[in-house]
Amino acid sequence: MRSLRDSEDEAEEEEEEAGWLCRAESPSSGRPAVPCSKTLGRSGNSPSRVIVHIDMDCFYAQVEMIRNPELRNKPLGIQQKYIVVTCNYEARKFGVTKLMLIKDAREKCPQLVLVSGEDLTPYREMSYKATELLEEFSPKVERLGFDENYIDVTELVDKKLQEDRETPEVLVCGHVYNDQKLNVNDWAHTRIAAGSHIASDIRAALYNRLGLTGCAGIASNKLLAKLVSGTHKPNQQTALLHDSQSHLINSLDHVKRIPGIGCKTNKRLESLGLSRISDLQACPVTLLEKEFGSSAAHRLQMLSHGEDDSPVAPSGPPQSISDEDSFKKCSTVSEVKMKMEERLKNLLIRIAKDGRSPHTLRLTIRQFSPTNKWFNRESRQCPIPPHIIQNIGTDNPFLLPPPACDKINAFCPFVQQSVRPSLL
Ligand code: DCP
Ligand code: MG
Ligand code: MG
């Protein structure tokens, strides 16, 4: 089944995979390109870091419930094509799940209210509002898809512990993973406890100012924060004390559950016979190096132990703006061109709101493949001369200027070659 995830999310997913390839040097080359556990000491984790991961509850459904409060107490599904991409927790009580076929969801819950989620604009806008709010807490905020962010709160923790040194924190706000008891004499424990109070303040701000609820995970690195945030859902938070790190990572039933191990890396690991976390932990690093190169091999093994030294990399404004369409029911190049003009108009509206000038136009075509969504992607791109975007910022930014249509024409041979009857 084709994933219906937004193209920007997909780009991020792809980057996640591509990141492996960038970090990995060729197997025959010399030293790792990034610090590995050998150079960073036992874990590669800096025990002083405190990272919060936030994932919004049933994000698209929540946005729709904020737009229309009458939907709040009803089971609600967000429909894209034939699929419920997400549903609120009311619907989940009936057994409706994310990415369920509409037909199956209706069987589980005949009173399910369906709202179209084809237009991503409201979700995108809310997503950026949330990130902006988080940036008020710390400049180190990294977006991960539409509804997740990492926040490095290390400096806030330092400040809090400094301020509270007469009355140090003895309680964790929210859950503690594995119900572990806080040891107030353990410096790392008090830091996570302080982080849990900051996470609670962040969640309160998201709710009070944007009406959004979500889950938070508090841990010493991004990997663990993400893993622990989903352990109590919805609208709850969980802190991870370092003693329970291996328990958490070993609770994963497959290496593909490790954030950062995507589809391609998983396939390569499976080709080496590695599917369980313990397989990866026990695998001789030389074997991994042959497949992935030294740098990625070490990183993979660090991840399998719950160790992750990657910094929270501030995302800043998006570097590209994209839109996509499945081009269903299009059988001629002129129909495709008409659809492309619609998408371009939509992009122009967003560019006008953004205020920056675009300089490259890229068209990516993905042939439908039920088995492999990464297969058969092809792109063409060209620079955009400044006069093409002359209307942006004027009273009528939505009028597609004729030179933009010329650009579409320039892509025609590529489109022509891609519109094959078998795919329509
Ligand atoms: N999404 C999508 N296609 C997917 C997965 C997700 O369009 N294959 C969208 C719909 C979700 C949003 O991304 O609302 C966030 O994804 P999550 O996995 O975080 O799911 P939710 O936020 O909906 O639910 P949860 O409360 O489980 O986090
Ligand atoms: Mg979510
Ligand atoms: Mg999410």
C-alpha cells in the first residue's frame, strides 16, 4: 500500500536513510568520518545532555478538532484516498487504527466521522506554529516530520539546577520508565528530573497557546528520548533514567524499530541475518564495516546499545517547499500539465507567505509500485529566473505568470516519457 505521508515528511525520511550513506565512507577507506564510541569513551553519550522529544497526539485529527470543536467527542478519522491516515483516540477505542482502509474502519466503527485530510495546509501551519513555540524555550529545536520535535534543554536544566540548588528536585514530573526510583544522589537522575519539569512546562504552553496535546520523552540523547516518549500515550510524558537504558532498547522487537534504521538499512541488516537488537549488538563490527563502512557500522552498533551522540540540529525554516499529487485519472500530457499548474499555484501561495525567493524548480516523478515506494523516482530541475516570480509579494501573487507555464512546457518531454498507459 502506498504511504500517504506528506512529501516533505518523505523527503525527511529519505534524508534519514541518505544520512547513513553520507556518514558511511566506502568500506575500503580508512578512519571513520564521525566520532565513534572508541573516541568518545564508553557510550558516546554525554551524560550531561537532556533532550526532550515531543510527538503530538493524533496530529491531523487534533488539528481538525481544533478547527471544529464539535468533532471533539466523536470518533474521527482523517481520510486520504482510501485510507484513514490517523484517527482520534475516541475512534481508537473502537479498534480503528492509523493507516487502516476506510472500509475496515467503517466496519469497526460505523459511526466514524470522516474528514478529508488531502489538503495538508492546516497541518503544516500548525506544525510550524508548534516548532516556533518550542524555539521560545531553546534555540536547539529539530523538526522530525510534521508532529515531532527534539528540544535540547541542557542549558535550561543547568539554569534550573543552579536556581534550585537550595531545594534540589526530588520528584520527576510524569512517568518514569520502568517505574524506576529516582536517586537524588545521582547527578544524572536529578538532571533528568529537572528536564521532566521543563517538558511539562513545554507541554502546558503547547496546550494553553495552541490547544495541542502531545507526549514527551525525556532522556540523555535523541534516540532514547524518542523511544521513551511513546511509552505512555496520549497526553503523557515519560522520563528515562540511565539505569533503564538497556531495558528500553532491548524491549524493541526488531532492529527496524530503532529510529534512524529505515527501510534500506533494515534490508541490508537482514541480508546479514540481523533482525533482533541482540543480533546487532553481538555482531562483530568488522562484518558491519564490510557492508556499511566504518563510520556507519560504529553508529549502528552504538544505536543498538541506545547510544546516540548526534546533536539536536536546529531545523530553521524549510529549505524546500513541495507539493504532490497522485495524478489519478490523468491520461494525457495536457491533463498532467493542468494538474501541475494547480500544484504550482498552491506552491506560489505558500512561497508568497514565506517571503523568500525560490531559485530552483524540481519535478520528481514516482512510478506507482505497490512493493517499493522508493523505486523509480526520477527528477529534473532547472533554475527559476527572478522575473518568473514577479507577482510574488504583489496584490495578485496567485496568478501564475506565463513564464512559469513555459517552465512546465520545458518539462514536457520528461512528463511525456513518464505518462505510460500501464500506469494510468
Ligand atoms: N501521517 C501520514 N502518513 C503516515 C503516517 C503519518 O500522513 N504514513 C500523518 C498523520 C498523522 C501525522 O502524520 O496525524 C503524525 O504521525 P504520527 O505517527 O505521530 O501519528 P499521530 O500523531 O496521528 O498519532 P499518535 O497519537 O499515535 O502520535
Ligand atoms: Mg503523533
Ligand atoms: Mg509522529
